[in-house]
Amino acid sequence: MGPLAITCVVGARPNFMKAAPLLSEFRRRPRFRPLLVHTGQHFSPEMSASFFADLEMPQPDVNLEVGSGSHARQTAEIMMRLEPVFLERRPDAVVVVGDVNSTVAAALVAAKLGIPVAHVEAGLRSFDRRMPEEINRIVTDSLSDFLFVTEESGLRNLAAEGVPREKVFFTGNVMIDTLLRFREKARESNVLDRIGVEAGSYAVVTLHRPSNVDDAERLAALLAMLAELSRRLPVVFPVHPRTRARMEQFAAADGRLLLTGPLPYLDFLRLVTDARIVLTDSGGIQEETTVLGVPCLTLRENTERPVTVEQGTNRLVGTDPARAMQAAAEVLDTPPRRKPAPELWDGHASERIADVLERSL
Ligand code: UD1
């Protein structure tokens, strides 16, 4: 049997920690010849290069440098630049991760060239099509030949959509592979000293969903809630570029919040590990806090990651500031409780995925 040319496509910040353990596993196996393509969807050093450094990832073999744009423009641009790469390299399979525009664009190009598509983190559904990521998930899954699922809800969702069972593999969570691998190293980060907070006694906030930050009133109300929370404990808020732009446009933050730019992976992992509470609208952070045993309030009406609520430390509180504040007070008044990690979030998901690909391709 000849070598397997596997092309991994990444583009945006949450892709990097998912692709890193896959690439390292593919590189370890003699049969795999991995290639890494970066679409350039995220391009600022703090949104991209810092992750490659922290996660000890090889530099991309190809960078498409697409940059930002409307959804249609960005997706189309990625597709146009990716097609010649796939035509030239003729990979045996294309691996895509997560639910960003780069994910769906790569799946579309590969599927139309008849190249098998493997989707890592398949089957998650928020059932909210106003989220661009939900559209990306549905389209990517419907085009995929291998659907690697992180939690049981994914199996149910794909079955309900009629995806043949033999295409679906419950392999666990590759993002947790990365978290467990780098947990010790993150302890060496001095980010707490730099920001001036003490372990176990501060909140961490992240906000970047268009539904929360692109609406002036909603963003102002959330920032007011965070200001109120900062009366009880220091609130550290690493600000995403999208959110930074909106805050400059229409909603300044209260001076008591501890604002930083986007943080590198190891600093952020350290910050979350030692937080008393996390408030977020991110998908991945709901999963990371679950494994770290840190209480998480998700500032959204729904989640595509229900296992983090059913078995983890996550609570959906919506975006009503009073409700979020009340939930935060409840968390701060209750001692945190440790729970076991969800099934197969054990640091070995990438190996299971590589096993399936090696066996089947
Ligand atoms: C994208 C993903 C989202 C993911 C998020 C994580 C889609 C549809 N959305 O959203 O699922 O949760 O990444 O960050 O794929 N910008 C920079 N530097 C960068 C990248 C972006 O300054 O490196 C700014 C640009 O002004 C850009 C804005 O941030 O217009 C938004 O970037 P974009 O890639 O469009 O979407 P995100 O909000 O980052």
C-alpha cells in the first residue's frame, strides 16, 4: 500500500488547536504524508502565528492569504485559491476541522474534485441557522465521507439527518488532546502576574459572536453587566478583533475591566485553568472549562455542545444581563465541584482518527 497524502486545511484561530494533534499524529505514522494548508482567514500574529508557536506546529506548506471579507467573498476566495492546490497535489483525503468559513470552503472544493472529505468535530448542531457556523456545519457534514464526532449528541444529530452510520465515528475531542498535552507547559505562563490577578479569584470573559457584539444595544448591556460583576471580583477580558472594532465604534468598556488583546494559547489556558468563573460565547471554551472543572456561563440562547451542560460545568444563561448576573452570583456563592470529563475526551482522539483513516483509505 502506498503512502497516504492527507491535506489538512486550517484558517481561523479555533482550528489551530484542533489540527495540531492531528498533524503530529499523521507525521508520526510512516504511511501518512501530511500537508498543511492555511487559508489565511485569520492573519494577525496574535490570532494565528502565536498559536503555531505555542502549539509547536509546523509552518503551513501553503498559505492562501485570503484575509477578511463578507461571508460570500471570504468563502469564495478560499475556494478559488484552494482548487489549484488540490488539483496540483491530488490528496488522498482532505481533513477539515470545526465550523468556520475555511472549513466549509475546503469541503466544497474537495467534494467537487471527488476527494474524500474528513470532518473532525462533525454532528454538532445548535439548531439556530442565524449562526453562520451552523450553516457551515450542516454543509460540511453533508459533503463529508468521514464524520468524526466529539460527543453523543453528534451521533443523534447525524442519524436524524440520515447520514449513513458507517460514515460516522465517535472518536472524541481533538481540542482536548491539545489541552491535556499542553496543560503542564501552560503552568509556566506568567500571565496572571502580567495582568495582576491571583489564582482562583478572578473572572475571564470572551465575547465575539456577531449576535452579541455586532448589535450596539446588546453589546452595551453585556459590558454593563461585566462592569457590575467587576465589583465582586476582577474581570479579565481578552478582546477579539471583531469585538474591539465594535467597542471602538459604539460601546466603550467600563474602566474597571481588565482588557487585553487576544492571548496566545498557553497564556489563555493558564488564565482559564485558574479562573473562578468564565463567561463566554465561544464554542471551544465551553468544552475546555468542562475538562478543567471551571464553572462556565455561556452567554447564548443555545449550544451545539450539550454534553458540556449535561455532564460538564457549563450553564446556558442567554444574553439577558440580569439573568447572567444572577447566574454568576450563584456560581460565586457555591464551591466548585469536579466532574469526570465526557466520554473519550481523554487525549487520544487524534490517534483514533488516524487509525480510521489508515484503515479505510
Ligand atoms: C471566525 C469564525 C468563528 C470563530 C472565530 C474565532 C466564521 C464564519 N467565523 O469569526 O466561527 O468562532 O473566527 O475567532 O468563520 N480580524 C483581525 N485579525 C485576524 C482575523 C480577523 O483583525 O487575524 C478582524 C477583521 O477585522 C475581521 C474580523 O476580525 O473583519 C472578523 O474576522 P472573521 O474571520 O470574519 O470572523 P471572526 O469573527 O473572527
